[in-house]
Amino acid sequence: MVQRKQRVSVVHDTNVFVRALKAGSNTNWNRRVVRLWLIERQLQLVVSPELIAEYLGIFADVLGMETETVDEWRHRF
């Protein structure tokens, strides 16, 4: 894992998450960016409470995620 100080700080637009989660291909660039943050830990996601609320609202309303899944994402953020 890359040390926190060496990670690149980023703010993801909600479209990055929507396109990554709807992508059918692992080669999708949005999916790759989310993977760099979530799994490979090469990116440091910068968020605010308002941004987290926006992400979670989009996950529920646009992507139709179940409450349990949205809560898992809340924990990740």
C-alpha cells in the first residue's frame, strides 16, 4: 500500500462513481479510478459531509442501491 503522504489527493465527481458502478467492463476508466482509490490505495479521496451525502443520494436514487449497500459505502467514505 502506498503511504498516505505519497497518495495523490482527488475529489471524484458523482459521475465517476455512477459510470464506474454501471460499467460492464473492467477496462472502464471510471472503474479504474475508483479502484485506484478503493483497492490499490494510490489515491486519497477528499470529501466533505455534503459531498458524501450527494454520493449516497445518487447511489440510492440513480443507481437504485439498497439501503444496506448505501450504508456500506457510507462506511467506506
